[in-house]
Amino acid sequence: MRKPRHAVLALCAATALLLAGCSSNDRPDERGDDRTPSDDGSDSRAVPDAPVLEPLPEEIPDDLLPYYEQELSWSNCGGWFECATLTVPLDYEAVDSADDIELHVTRAKATGPDSDRMGSLLLNPGGPGASAADFVQGAADYLFPSEVTSRYDIVGVDPRGTGGSEPVTCQSGDPMDAYTMLDRTPDSDAEAEDLFAGMQDFAASCAEQTGELLEHISTIESARDMDVLRAVLGDEKLTYLGYSYGTKLGAVYAGLFPQRVGRLVLDGAIDPRLPTIDTDREQAGGFETAFRSFAEDCATYSDCPLGTEGADAASDALLDFFARVDAEPLPSGDPDRPLTESLATTGVSDALYTTAYWPDLRTALTMAIEEHDGSGLLALADDYNERETDGTYGTTTYAFPAISCLDSPAGNDSPDEVDGALAAYEESSPTFGRDFAWATLMCAAWPVEPSGEPVTIPASGAADIVVVGTLRDPATPYAWAEGLAEQLESAVLLTFDGDGHTAYGGNSSCIDDAVNAYFLQGITPEDGTTCS
């Protein structure tokens, strides 16, 4: 990441890759309107019925006892961090030690006296596919106040298939560059066929290079891994902070093990009841809301590259720019990677994750629109795709579709189905709807059948859970936080009236104070509290 802020890696359908960003909000809403949570087009919708996620038996099965009773061997892995390896079964339904997999764990031990220690606080930054271990090592020293780090061990475990935990691997280098440049808004049947074929080639490379593990990296399996780690760490109950997709992981944990829920904070929530087609369409609406917020801010500058006439005009200007780049890609400084429409869209989307990137986006759009220089937007797209200068890509780029497509069936199964859904997507997001709609084909191209489905998670009997939602969150629309808090029987909803993805960690002292009091003193915020 380019800025020294915590990277909250979030669910994103577009290109079936990962949007990586950091939440930041340094100002109140400066728009002249009175937008409400419904402006993302998602909170007034009817939620489909979904089966209840039933809890697992409280007693640990005999074949799992060796995993729950293992001891970790910790060693220093830089600075004040320790690392260890956790062994878990590949398949919880058919345990065979010959197939065991190893998960990478890191921790920063509590800095206070042992007598004040409250246990472990597990973190997950989202994705799906982001490295929790890297997140802990990059964020533990500034995400939390000293009152928290003095009393909790801050722990991160890379979920199976990610980071240092036997990661999913797929094509890289030139083939991956070509994949990221595919036209994601095809204008003809031939272009649609090329897009779907490119997705199939990418998916086939993941199957070839990853093997059987690709069938066993579901959220349910990762939640079961977290319970093994909880026990091995010596904690009776789980204390946890999950961002974005990490809220789904935390909610699934609560549904499977409600009696082992300690203090859970789920920030930037996902509603697990939603099928993929609704998730993608509503997320497109979230990005539309974020873009409009950016456009209104941009219009306060006389040199805004999208003009100063408001969000509707800015959307038209951006779509005109995308069309020009689709017809004639811009030079970017890399002769093998001109700025295509897909890369331009990716770059814009990356910057909408945080108000801290808005100046970068203004500059990059000015370079592209006025100077015909695509290097600024390409840099943002590379940030989004976790592309290194040597042409390699981060493991989250691969784990994201692998986990997402295992967790839930495809939103659309063919180009014809996408065509039929375009109008609904464009209604949710005139600016990004087409891109999101075509991205739903990725799971139709995926070589592994889904093992999961949308579920309702009541987590009956769990201790109080804090769900945090941001009103103008691009990646996880506020309605999802409302939906998750509604179905979790013990949840309260804490709202941040701001922009950007997620709230806790320096964006609002009101949010931070409420979450810290919950972690340290067990004080649950009042349901419905709104912070700015």
C-alpha cells in the first residue's frame, strides 16, 4: 500500500479481483443534499429467504481433539512480533492427518503485566483473501490505543488459501496482465465471448496450480480453523475484529459457535443472506454513492477534471472518458500495458475506497483526460490488483474469486444472462453497473462447484455483538450492516455518518471510543447510535 494506513481489503465483485483500500474520513458530509442510507439503492429491497446456519455441537469430536490440543511453537519474526504454524484438517468432514494443512499465525503479545492480560484479540482485514498476519504486523501498533494493546495479544491467522497459509496460486506475469486488461464492458457478442474465455483461462490456471485445496477454502472451514486457534491460544471465548469480508467470517463463526462468542466487532458488514447477484448489484450501488460523494467534493475545485456541475454531469464525463479509452487506450509509460477501459475503471474504483485517495484520483483523472497520460490511473489500478513492479500479483488476487465462488453460486451463468440483468445493474449504478454485471461471470467460469449458499445467521445465545456500518461505504453498503444486525439476535448497530470503507481505527473518535470500551470493559454501545 502507498499510504501508512491500515489496509481494509474488501469484498468486491468487479473483475473478480480485489479492491484494496483504507478507510479514511477527515470531514463531515459536505454535500448540499440530505441523503439517507437508502441512497445506495439497497436497503429498501426485499431480502430473499435463506436457510439458517445451524450451530455445531458444543462437544469437540474425538477426531478433532488432536488439533484442539496442539501446542504452538512461537519464534520471533521481526520486531515485537512472533510467528507460529497451526495445523488443521483439510476436510473437517473427512479428517485425515495425511492431508493436514498448515496456517500461518502471528501475534503481538500484550505489553502490560500478565495480571492485566485479557486474552487474544483476533483480526481479519477482509478480502476474502487478505493476509491477516500481514495486517497485524502492519497495523497493530497504530490501529489500537495502548490501553488495548497492553491488555490483549493482537493475533492474525492467514485463512486457508491466503497469505502464508498454503495460498491459492494462479497465472502471473504477462498472462495475468492480459487478464486485467480484458474488456469488461463488451460491446459485441465476440467481445463477450473473449471476456468469458479469459475468465475460464484464469480459473483453469488456478485449478492447475492449486489442486485439491481449491475445494476446501470456504468461509465455514476458515471459521472452524479460527475455533481451533481460539482453543490453542487458551481462550475460552473468541474476541475478534473483522473488517469487510472479515465480518462474514466473524458472523459465520458466531453462527457455528454461538456459545464461544466473546466480544465481536464486525465493521463494514456483509449480509450473508444475499445471493451473489444481489450482492454484486447492491455493491455497484455502493460504489455509485461513493463516486457521487467524490464528484461533489471534486466540483469544489475549479480545475476538477470531471467539471463543476455536480455528480450527474461528472458521471457523464467519466463514462465519456471510459468510452474514449475503450476505443483508443492511453499511453501509460509501459508499452506493454496501455491504459485500457478496464484498467481505468479499476483505478477509479481503487481511489473510491478512501477519501485519502481522492486527491490522487483528481490528479490521475487530470493527467488522463487533459494530458492523455494514463500512468496515474494505471498506478491506482496496480494498487487495486496488488501488482508488483516485477509483474507478480499478490495472493489476495487469486484467493478472492476462489473463496467467493466456493461460498455461493454464480450470479449469472452465461453472457446471455448478463445481458438480461444489465438494466438492473445500471439502475443501481449508471457509472459502474455494466462493469459489475459482467464480472458476475467469473464464478460461472470457476472450475470448482460451490459448497456454500446464502444463509441467515441468528447465532442464538451468543453474547452481544457490535456491527458497524458507514453510511457512504462503497464496498459494503450500509444496508448490509442493517441486515446483519437485524439477523444476529444479540447484535447492536453502530453507525458512522461518513465516507469510505469501514470506520474503526482513526476515522471517528466516537466510533473508536465505543469499540474500545466494548473491548476493554464489555460496555455494549446503545443500539442505533450514530457517530460522525
